[in-house]
Amino acid sequence: MQAADLPGRGPGLNLRRPTWQWLALIAVVAATVGSACAGFAWALARVTQAFAAHPQWVWGLPWAGLAVAWVYARWGNEAEGGNNLLIRQVRQPTAPLPWVMAPFIVLGTLVSQLFGASVGREGTAVQMGAALADLWAPHVGLHPGERRLLLCCGMAAGFAALFGTPWAAAVFAIEVVAMGRRLRWRFVAPVLACAWLAHQVALAWGTVHTHQVLEASPGFWAALPWWLVLAVSAGALARLFVWASHGVADAFKRHVPWAPARPFLGGWLIVAAWLGLGLERHAGLGLNLIDQAFEQAMPWWESLLKAGFTAWSVGAGFKGGEVTPLFAMGALLGSAWGAVAPVPVPWLAALGLVAVFAGAARTPWACTVMAVELFGWPVLGPALLVCHVSARVVGPVGIYKAQAEPLQG
């Protein structure tokens, strides 16, 4: 595949059907994905509440991981590729996404959360969105360039519906695939339209998103040294997490050939850490940690504990994703700097939240836009700085290995 065939570039985007047909297809995808994500968000809230009420269920985590991994190995082996499979398919469409990707990732994420694994939800949103969108491709006769667009629309729709940030979702769906290569931004319009519509559908179903406008701006230039310190440390934490999660996954694959045994063994170590180190507060998404980080300066080691817990959970094969735990790591890291920096703790937590994600996912532009959507326009300048510096510190390989893979000719 040539560089000109990347999303947004070259002849691969010569759409052969009338605009009204694309608008209809985008509306259908947005309605389908937005509704599915609203249902998933409702179910996720229920299982999160259930685990909080019954923390002793962590004893079932190894068996839950074994069961989900066995289901994947038996019926959904191709879907195991997750977000890396999506990135490869957008770059070079070769075959339809497995239809089981959407239901399996939803099932796996809910089970992981129900028993206390430290995993996220972005993998679920993006994979479900792309898989549901791809179901339409064979019925409307899309050529490869159009299918790339459809997959990006589905990815953005899922992200927007679950996180409530449609602008960031559109940029994320393109940036995570392009990996820094120049885009023709006409690709953004249909992707943004699908993301925005899916977000509205999710809201219509009653999905609630929390956005916080920061007050008492410290001023960009006055706080510039601390923005740089935060950016470099966020990049270092993101790089450490990427190294740890890939290392754990590679070690399990090397030493435990049977895939279902990996989360089973990894789950018992999580139980041991839970009981021996008292890490129950680091289970699940980490929304409780984010709330604490915005309220007060947290100890610096809290971000490392969340990073370790998540790297082990993801590396062992528990389903869900990494983004919301990355938010928690970043918020905790930023909050920790509040103990020494003459900058309001909420500002440091907010910028840390997006900076660690930007570095780990290699999506600094999407995270800059997300910062504005979540926290208001005053964060634009600092967010632009910390997100791009963090991504530079991380280097070419982030949480999605497929981003760094060479394009095939």
C-alpha cells in the first residue's frame, strides 16, 4: 500500500456514490453505533456498581478471564487483534471484520469490570463501532477507499457516543491510523458528522457525560515551566506503561502457549496484589481516582500503581482497553505535581489526564481537542504543549503496535 492510499489521501477517497447515499449511510451507522454504545454504557455502570457493592467478587477474576479467553479462542480468534486489527484494516482493507468482534468485546469488557480488572472501555467503543459499521459494507458495494472511510466513521461514532467528545473522536479515528502522516482534512467532515450524530443518539437514550470547566487560569507563560515538567513526566509515564503492557503480553505469549490460561494465571496475581497490597481502589476504570486527583494533590506513587495494575490486566489478556485507566494515571500524575507547583491542582490533573493518553496512544491532536471539549477553551494552549511533548517523549511505538508497522507496498 502506498502512502497516497492512507485515509484522507490520494485516489483511495474518490467516493463513487452520491452525497445523499453517504449521508444516509452515516445516519444509519450513527444510529446503530450510538444506540449500541448507550446500551453498553448503561450495562457498564451496572456492573461497576455491582463490583463496588461486592468487592469479594475479585476471587472470580481468574475464572472469568479464563472463560472469556476460551470463548475468544473457540469462536473469535480473529477478533483477538482488537484495535490493531482495525488499524491494519483501515490502512489496507483485505477482509471484513469478524462479526463477533462487537458482541465479544462487549461481553469481555463487562466481565472484566464485573470482577475488578483494571481495564478501560475505549477498545470496546472503537471495536464495536467499527465492527457494526463494517456490517454495512457488503450490502452497499463499497470499494476499499470507501470502506476505509466507513471504518473510521464507525470508530469515531463509538468513541463519541461513549466519551461524549465528538470532535476529539473524529480526530482520533483519523490520527490513530495516520500516525503523523499528512492528511487531506476533507476526510474529517463525514467522520465528524457520524461522530456527532452518534453522540446525539447516545444522549437521546439517556447517556450522561461529565465535563468540567476549569476556573482560575494560572496563565500560560507564568506556568510554562510546570507545563513542561508535566509534559515530560507524562511522556515518561506513558512510555513506561507501553513498555510494561507490551512486555507482560509478550512474556505471557512466550511462556503460556494456551491463550485462556494467560488471564487465569494473571488473574490470580491480581488477586494476590489486591489482598497483599490493598489495591482495591485501583480496580476497574479508575473514575474514583480521577475524582480524587481533581480534589487534592495525590501521592506520586498512586499513578505508578494504577499503571502497573493496568499493564498487568491488559497484558494478561483481560478485555476492555487502556484509555480510561490512562486518564486516571495522568490525572494522578498531574495532581502529584500540585504538591510542589504553584498551579491549581485541577489544572495539573486535567492536563495530566490528556497528556498521558496523548503519549500512549500517539494521538496528540485528538487529545488537545479532547481537553478543550472536557475542560473548556482556556486549556487549549497548555494542552497543545503537553500533548505534543508527551507524544515526542514516548517515541514511535505506543499502545497500538500496528501504528508503527511499515506500510505494505
